[in-house]
Amino acid sequence: MAKAKKPVARSGAKRAAKTTSAKKSRSARVAAPPKVASGELVTLLDLMRYAVSRFTEAGVVFAHGTTDPVAEAAFIVCEALHLHPDQFEMFAAARVTAHEGRRILALIEQRIATRKPAAYLVNKAYMRGLPFYVDQRVIVPRSFIGELLEQHFGGVAEDDSAALIDDPFAVGRVLDLCTGSGCLAILASRAFPNATVDAVDLSGVALAVAARNVADYGLEDRVSLYQGDLFDAVGTERYDIIITNPPYVDAQGMADLPRECRHEPALAFDGGDDGIVLVRRILDQAKDHLTVDGGLLCEIGRGREVVEDAYPDLPLLWLDTEESEGEVFWITADAL
């Protein structure tokens, strides 16, 4: 799931366009796609270039596992051909059949006409190179937590100073709040090989998708799914590590969500007026559900300033990734 994140609120976000611009935009959206003659697009690279041009021309928004038209085009081409995205370069110069070409072109035009995230069109998203089933019952997974589990918790840190726990094999219990499709719970099971993982979501239909992914990875004996409102779902249980990527879009951000994101469950985005309604509840209650040496790993998008204003005395450790700065924090149980 290239990585991408949930849409976040930005002050001064663009408002509705002028009426004339809106009319032009609507006309562009309903315009018939250009005709592609047989033999004009021959290779994977040809089709990717064509997709990039079409996406750019149509003003498609990217925030669902890919961050730009090139990555999105490569993703669609590979999925249509049943290739892993990492295999694109290997087959870039390969010719496609007429049937394959029609399938790819249809997906490109469907992406533009419906504005549905590409992950929904092919029912797949990747995180840390692993495929997960997705549909419109869940938000398209995009989180920095998977990378951070590898960097700081999974024993692959470049140096010992980057490790936030002593031994990933000693972690016995993990809780994933707001699990959605279950991808982070599954990644946590890989980062902590001896742990059992409890995954919670308020949405029953989202948990149905998570159950499918858990079964696909054969983890039914290690990952348990619970429907409920945050910690209410697990009673008085305690965990060595809690991970969560909760809804964190504020009211203005919800109003400004692009058309693509409006195909996703609003429940997975809506963080209340200031974006941290659920984050507050998690911070206020986490200590009661952590072991003595445990800790909380929480993604909050670009709400760092709001969180720090609300909790000025908490020693939150902000963690960066390749594509983010200060969008995820870690805090130990004894500091809460």
C-alpha cells in the first residue's frame, strides 16, 4: 500500500471552483475517451505512458496507495496483467495481447469516469509489498505504521539506537485499534512473531474484509477480530503494544475531501471538529490497557500541533518515515 496516507485537513484548502470552471470540469468528466487504434499501444510502457497522460489530463487525485500518476499507472497495468508492481520494470518492454490491452484501457477509463480509487477497481492494495483484498467497505489502506514497525520494532533497524523495544520476539500481545481491512494487524503479526494480535473496528462490514485478509494469510490462530468502540471491545485486557491509525480528518478536511476519497467510508476519516476526537480517547485510556513496559504507536496525519496543544506535558516521540515527518508518535506506558 508505494505508500500513501489518509487525506488530512489543510487550512486554506481550495473551495469550489467558479461556475464556469465547474461546467468545464463536468464536461471533461463526461467526454468520451479517445479512440485507440489497434497497434498504437504495444508494450506495458506504452500503456503506462498513455495512462499517465490521461490521468493528468483528467485531473485525477492520488491518495490511495500511490502518490502520483506514474505509480498509479504502473499499478493498474500490473494488476490487469496479474503482475506484482515490483515486476513492472522487468516486463516494461513486453508486448501485451489485444485482450490485455482492452482490459488495461477499460480500467484507465473507469478510473477517470468513476473517480473510484484504483484499489477498489481491482480489489487489491499493497502495504510493505504485501497484497491485501479491499473493497468499498473499508478505507484503502495507507499508513506509515507498517514501515515504522520494521524500522523501530521488528529487529531490522540500521542501528540499535533506532530500536524502541528490546526484543520483538518477547512481545506477547498486540492490539490494533481501527483495524479496517486488517492490514496493520497482519503486518504486526509478522513484526512480532510470537505475539497474538487483537484487531478492533466499529464497523462490522470492515471486519468482514479483515477476516478475509486474515484467512488469506492463514493467521486465524493469531489474529482475532472484535467489533466495538475502541477499548470497549476488549474489556480490561492489557497489551505489550497498541497500534492505531484512527480517523483524524477535521471538519474542514471532511468538507474538502476529493471525489476519490468520497467513495471510501466516511467513518474511517472523520476525526471530529479538530480531527483528534478519537486520538484523545485513545491517549486518555491507553494506559489502562498497556502492560508496565508497553507502549502506544499512533498515526495522526498532520495533526501534530493540535495533539501537542492538547497534551503539552506528554513526552510524545515523533517518528519519521521516508515520506512523512511527525505524523506518527510513540509513547510508553509509564509516560502516559
